[in-house]
Amino acid sequence: MWASLRNIGRNAESGGYRRYAWTGADADCRLWFRMQAEARGLDCEVDRNGNQWAWLGDPLAGDAVVTGSHLDSVPDGGAFDGPLGVVSSFAALDELRRRGVEFTRPLAITNFGDEEGARFGLACVGSRLAAGQLTVEAAHRLRDGDGVTLPRAMEAAGYDPDAIGPDPERLARIGAFVELHVEQGRALDLSGDPVGIASAIWPHGRWRFDFRGEANHAGTTRLVDRRDPMLTYAETVLAARREAELTGALATFGKIAVEPNGVNAIPSLVRGWLDSRAADQDTLDTVVSGIERAAREHAERAGIDLDVVRESFSPVVEFQHALRDELGTLLKESAGLRDTGRAVPVLGTGAGHDAGILSASVPTAMLFVRNPTGISHSPAEHATEDDCVAGVIALADVLEGLACR
């Protein structure tokens, strides 16, 4: 499976992946998912929001156990973020069939669409729509960098954009959702454990900072006469680092757009996107307000106009404690650790996931697989084969406990 997925959407120069929503690479990933489902005799369907589902058992029976993740990527992303969860779900089903278990609840494997938000700037579009956390009107307003709207992109890919919207009936039929994901940090590497359980997802959001100055000639305009928004943007980037260090939060300006974007032109507009995350809401509010305050102070001194727009936000997600504890018990039993006193590690994460979006509607939990470098959203993202296998076995043990007893 891994070999058959490896080259889809891979950029030859960077070695990273460019699997953006509703593109050719996305279509190839969707075809791969359907072929894996059909090879296992699963019933494959696509919901109104473009999410794929592969069913073992009756989808209408209710109380289903669902697992899976996503196949799209950030620009030049790694091979594991998302796909590891989907590949591991199919492999876990193979393992359960090898064990000869009898399923007492329907099981589904899913591929959620546009989780990374690389094309339209909003993460988890497929799951947000299904959960009613993104309105149809707001979704229709989403545009990519070339001005293509989400409806146009869906239509070009053969999907009906007028059908999108909340899907409460489908979510009501799910009794539990468990998402396996490569860890996007080094907690498991430091603890020496191949697999861990998620406790919570930090609150996080994305803010757009628009710095407006005056375009002019770079070779003839005196420094004292310039209204250069790039300088104010640069000061804001440094302020973000300072505020994050002071609060123990995370703050990153990782995307920028410049107009007119000429080497010999002073910019008229610098647009930067802030990603910020923290362990709790108060800390997140503190760091973002501190960054905005610094930006406005620098802008006022330089004669720069500034607009700040919050484009997305996800509050803290505490995964359901009962399901989380049940996963811990199942993994402890399967690993033969019941009498050793050693607990399966439970850790929080600053990364958003479809499981976090669904948690408001469905009991959800997450498993993490060790990432020895802690690097993610990069071609250097990695997990060893042994740890990937450990993740498959852990997921199979969990699914057996939830769907077969």
C-alpha cells in the first residue's frame, strides 16, 4: 500500500508532496482509496462534502466504529501526515481478518477531504462542513491563490458544490471515531514509546495581517520618504517570536503575499498570515493580542495602515475521557502491561485534526505513532517501519475492542 501511494503528488525537486484539494493529485489519491476499499470487499461511498467512506457492515445500522484520516498535504509536505492514518486503517482491518475476529458493530475507514487547507486557506473543510462548523455560504466564498472558488474547483473535479452542508444524520450513526496519526513532535521519542494516546488539541487559529503602505521606486525614493509595509511586517514577525517566548505559546508567520512584488519596487501591500497555538485559551488570547498590539504600534510610527482578520479558529479539544481511558485499557491489555504498572503515554498536541472537529458531534480519540525527529509538514517527516507496524497493531487492538466485543 505504501509503495502504491508513494509517488502520487510528489514533487521531484523538493521530494515533498503537493496533494491539494480537488486537483489531479487529489483525484489520484481518491482513486487509490477506492481501489483499496474494493480490494477488501468494502462498500465505498462519497458523502455530500466529498469525504470518502469504506464500509464493512451496514452504514445505516448505527453505532459504527470509524477510523481513518486524510490524504491531502501541505505544500511540499511529508509522506506520513494523514496518509499513515489511512494506510494503517486498511492494514489494521487486514490484521483483524487474519485474527478471525467477528465484528459486532459496523466498521468504516474514511478519507476526509481538504484537511490541510493548503489550497483554500481553511483547514478541515470536509469535516467542518459535515459537523456544521462551516456554513455553506462561507465555504462558497473560499478562493485559492488563483482566484478559483471552492464550488468551481469541486465542479471541475466532478462533484456537486450545491450539495455540501451539515450531515448530522451520518454523524449520528457513528459511535466512535479513532484517528491514528504520526506524532508532530518528539514526546514519544523522548519517552521511548512507539505509540501514544492523545489527551487534547491545543486551541489554535489563523490571522491575516494586511500592511498597506505606498508603492514607489526602490532606486529613487529616499529612505525618509518611504512608507514601506515590509519593514512593519518584519517588526511584527520578530514581535511574534518575542510574545511566544514570553507566554510559552507558539506563533508563526509562514505565508506572505506582496504587491506589486517587484525586486525594484517598494511594496504597497504586505499580507502575512499568523498561525498561533497555545495550551489554553487565555494564553492564546494573550499572545495574539500582544502581537497585534506590537504590529499596530510599529504601523502607526511608520504611517502604515493595518487590518487584522481572524480567518479561522478552533477552541481547545478535550477528547472524550471515557473513550480515551478505554483505549488506554485496551492497549495495556494487548501489550501485556497490565501487571507492570507502566501506562500508555497520554500527550497533548498543538496540531489540528479531523478528530478534533468531529469531537463536538462524535466520541473521538487519537493514537500517535513515534516520529524520531519531531519534524512534520516537511519531506523530512518520518516514522520507522517497526513503529508503523506497532501503530497498526495498536489500532487493530483498539478496533477489536470497540467493534468486536
